[in-house]
Amino acid sequence: MTARRTALTAAYWSAVLLLAAVASLAAAIPFTGPAASAAGVLAAAAVCLTGSAHAPSTTRKDRS
């Protein structure tokens, strides 16, 4: 993997994880106690799964 591709992948996952943290906090606002915790975990999991589904491919292409 080239340095540029590594940097782009790192930037992508940094953005996904930052969005997951924000979604976790935002989803917990209307709730209290265990419900707030559960809503935050579910929101963060949804963002991470979506990010994983749309992640750039890291497989190496064959050179012919």
C-alpha cells in the first residue's frame, strides 16, 4: 500500500470514528439511564457498520 493510500484510509476511518462518536452522543440526548447508553451504542454501531460497508478497498491489485 502506498503512503498516499495509507493516509487516505487513515483519514477515512478517522472521519467514520469521529462521526460514530458524535452520533453516539446525539442519540443519547433524549434518553436517561440505560436507555441513553443503549441508544448511543446502537447509533455508533450503525455508523461503524455503514462505514465498513462503504470503506475503500485495501486489496492489492495484481500488476501484469
